Amino acid sequence: MERRCIKAKEAAIYLGISVWKLRNLTQAGKIQYLPPDNGGTAAWRWDVRDLEKYIEESKVTFPQY
């Protein structure tokens, strides 16, 4: 069974971007994340389904002339 929630480095690799870009997109509200369970300093996590949603919403079509 594949994991659904992944940490920043894995999520960044999944999207093909840097961890900093991932965090910037998250803080801008463009990608949802899961906060730490205890509300403390534990790692943020991302749901692979939310990453897929971001990919789908980011697609563009080349204009036809």
C-alpha cells in the first residue's frame, strides 16, 4: 500500500520543484498541506491527492492560431 501523506522533500520531488518553491506555494494557499499532529514543530505533510490536484489545475493548453 502506497503512502498518501508525504514530507516536503518527497512532495517537491513529486512535483519537480524545490522544497522552497513547495513551501512558497503552500503559504500562498495554492497547495493544501497537513499541519503537524501535535500543533508543534513536527514536519508538514502533503497529501498526494492534493499534489495531483495542483498539477491538474496548473495545466495549460497551447493556443491554436
